[in-house]
Amino acid sequence: MSRSPNFAPPPGVDYSRKWWVMVAVAMGIFLGTIDGSIVNVALPTLVDEFATSFAAVQWVVLGYLLTLATLTLPIGRLGDMVGKKRIYTVGFGVFTLFSVLAGLAPSIDWLIAARIFQAVGAAMLFSLGLAIVTEAFPPNERGRALGITGSIVSVGIVIGPTVGGLLIDGLSWRWIFFVNVPVGIIGTLTAIAFIPNLPPPGKQRFDFLGGATFFVALLSFMLSLTLGQDRGFSDAAVWGLMALAAVALVAFIAIERRTEQPMLDLTLFRNRLLSVNLITGWITFIAVAGLLILLPFYLQDVLGYEPREVGLLLAAAPITLGIMAPISGVISDRVGPRPVTVAGLAILALAYLLAMSLGVDTTALHYIAVMIPIGIGMGVFQSPNNSAVMGSVPQQRLGVTSGMLAITRITGQITGIAVLGAIWAARVAAITGSTGDASEAPATAQTAALQDTILVVVIAMAGALALALWGWNVERRERQTSAQAPKRSDSEARVATPSEAGQPDR
């Protein structure tokens, strides 16, 4: 590929190698994504294999997610300090090594520990992948590049359960970890060969106190959501963890405001449009994750489909997302990310409204017709939203910003699963007048509760759309003001808006 005629690459970057960089990042994203979904299929097998409880086996998933979420931002900051290539390459090695150790696990405790260290490697890959792609591609191709990464996430989500089931049936559960090894080795070699080694600014210090308080805040928040699913959100321990998370968050903000070299530069949030993109992205992940955790119960318990058929039906939205993400990325490169993100949110709001038509006699065709617009909406929204976020910050903040995007995705998914799951269970209890297992309630009660839960999602998406429209209006007014203002000196130049930072001169 030749260099873009409109943009000179930063020092140390060769745009002719951009697709090889994409290959290296794609393998890292694919590993982390497929590993998150492939393990879920093995949980019943692990209960039998280790003669343990489902509560213990759950920590094979929870330990991975909690570690991944809490380390993503600190590792993003480290990438900005010591260089992204070094940490990303080490992440491949760590993930691959502990995949082997997870596959060799003789006990459930060993497996949980291996998964935690595997998540350390995954955090190195996830926190810096988008930043590396952003540097490797010219700004006028950024939307398409980030759209491709979104497609890879969808591919991992779709094929994870299928590949996991085949490996468990044909070989053993250990191969769901061993299968990572060849991809990890190839990814490591590709990263070493092609990812640019850009020297970071010197004389930087890591904010250990800020990192510790952030870790406590995020871990407490996610544990409160996790416990809330089992004990209920009125439980004293859940409220205690929520309070600890709030105190730690206040302390983190206070520390970051006074630290000369903070982990998270809070001045980034003075850009209201960056904040809008992060918040709306978080809301979309709450919605899609919460709905996808409820749909298997609906498809199997209410509509009576077999697990294999459920897996195929659940693939409708991710496949559509994977198709639309690069297309919307190309469109956003041409027209700017703001109108495309607004269109994506509008499609999502209407799609979730359509999903309220799911009933006790829904056909497979009806279900697919409902899920395809959700996939389209997520695909249209995600790529330009990521592009706008990554294009709104200076190069020396790309690592931590990539980490923030990963955190919005992970915490959004965990929040959606916990909160929307709790809403569904509460509505089932209210409809039936029973506090028993919601999945064993009559089909009519489960379906009515699902419709009520989707209504909450519709309201949330309408709020996200209103917020995005407000952001678009703010951006338009800023452009008009800038066009009318007299030319100023370089020292008085304003900070670029997200779309300006990520779009070519026209």
C-alpha cells in the first residue's frame, strides 16, 4: 500500500506497513475476544471435571474479567510512558504462556490463577490495540481501520461458542486454551516485525497512588455488581462495596487533579464531545450485553430451541455488526464521525423498540428480523465512535485513551449483565408473585418481564441519542464560531474538536 497523499506519517511510522500492523493487532483482539466467549461453553464441563461447584467455576470467568478491567487503564498509561510495542509484544507472550498453563491445570484453583495471569496479557493487548492502529493508519483511513477491529471482535464472539463446543466434544476442555498457542506465537512474531517502535516522551513517572485508588474503585464497583446478581442489590455487602467504590473514585479524582503526571489526564474531559462519545458508548454496551445474557433463556425456555439452535440464532446480531462496522468506518472517514454515530444510535433506539415485539409464539424468522437491526445499529455506531474518541487526543495520550475505550466496553458489559438481569428477575417475581428461580417461571411471565426490561433499554438508548444530538449541536456551533472568529496566533490556537482531529482537511 502506498502512503496517503494527504498525510505525512509521524516520525517512526511507515504507512506502507499499516496492514501488517493491523494483522498483529487483529490477532491480539481475536485472542482476547474468543477466549472470553469460548470458556463460557466449558463451565458445565469444568464443574464435572474438577468435582466442584458452579459458584467456584464462575471465577474462571469472573477472575479474568475483573483483572482485565482493572489493569486496562494503568497498562494504557504504561504504554504511553515506555512504548506501546514493547508492552503489546510482552502481552502476547504472557497470554500465550498462561494459556498453556491453563490447559495443563490439575485443579480449579490452578485454572483460576492461570486465567488471572492470562488476563494480564489480555489487558496489554486490549489496552493498546486501538492506539497502535490509530498511529499506524492516516487520519482519513482511521474509521475504516477501527471498523475492521470491530468486525474482528464480532467474529470472536460468534465463533467462540461454536469452536469451544467442537473442541470439548472432539478433544477435551483443555484444548480451548491450547488452541491459543499457535495464534499467540504468530501474533508475537508479527508484532515484533511490524509494529512501529515509537519513542515515548522522556522523564515520565508512573502515578502509583492514582493507579491504586483507581484499582480499588473499579474492583469494588464490579464486585458489587457481581454480588448483587446473587444476593440482590439491597444486600449490605453490595452497598458497602458501592460505597467503597464511590470513596475511592473521589480520592482518585482528587489525586489526579493534584499530580503533576497523572495516570488519567482529567483535562481531557474538558472536551465535552469526548465525554459524550465515552458515555454513549458505555450505554450501548450495557444494552447489548444485558440483552444477550437474557436471550438464551428466552430462546431455550420460552421458545423451546435446542442449545445448538440457540447458538446459531444468537449469531444474527454479531454477524451483522461485523459486516456493518467497516462500512460505517469508511463512511465516517468521508463525512465525519458525528452524523454516523447519531444515525447508529437512532437505529439502535428503533431496533430495541422493535425487540419489544418478541413474544411466546415468536418464530425464528421474526427473531432474526428483530436482531439484525440491533447488529446494524451497533455496527454503524461503534466504528465512528471509536474513531472520534481516538482522534480527539494527542499522540502521547493514545495509550490511556485506548484503555478508556476498553474500560467502557468491559464495565458496560458487566453493568448490563448485572443490572438488566436483576430488572428481568425482579419483573418476573412481580408478575408471578414468587421469589423462586426466574428461569423456571411460566413462559408468559418470562416474556412479559423481558419486554419490560427491553423498555428500560429503549429509554436508555433514547437518552444516549439525545446526548449525541446535543454533542453534534455543540460541535456545529463551535465550528461556526471558529469560522467567524479572527485568525489568532499559534499560541492562542484552540484545541481541535474530535471530528477535526480525526478528519482530513477538505
